[in-house]
Amino acid sequence: MEFSLDQIRAEAKRVVRNFQPYSSDTRAMHASSTRIGHRKRQSVGEYFYTHPEIPNIAFDQKKKAAFAALSARSEQPTSAGDPAHQLSLEL
């Protein structure tokens, strides 16, 4: 389904940005690696995005989280009482 830019922008306002710090082991491995750039070597964590309508799924971009929420909402059945038509979203 196609969504307009206004719909995606409106839904992006509900997206939550979270920070996940790296463990000390991961930070040590990044610091000692010669294959990654200096910014990645100095980083202490990374950001990810979630949406309240899609729990337990993280996205690397805000736009992807907003688009997934719009897609999940458009695929939801209108008859909420019928268990055979429950929403299942796989990314």
C-alpha cells in the first residue's frame, strides 16, 4: 500500500528514539579493530527506533518504524472480535 509523505511524517512523530550502550567487551573490540573508522572506534553505543503500536521490534531508521506502523495499521482487520484474522507482522 502506498502512503503519502504527510501520513509518514505524522506517524514519525510517534516514533521513539532509544539508546543502547555497548558492553565493555564490545567497546574494547571496536577500539582495537583496525578495520573500522575512527568514529565507530570511539562510539559508546547506538540509537534505535521503536513504535508503540509495534512492541518488541526495533528499527535502524525513524522512517522505517513509521512505515511499519502504517502498514500494520492498514492490514489490521476491521472485525476485532474474530481471532482468525489477528495481525502478524514479520520484518
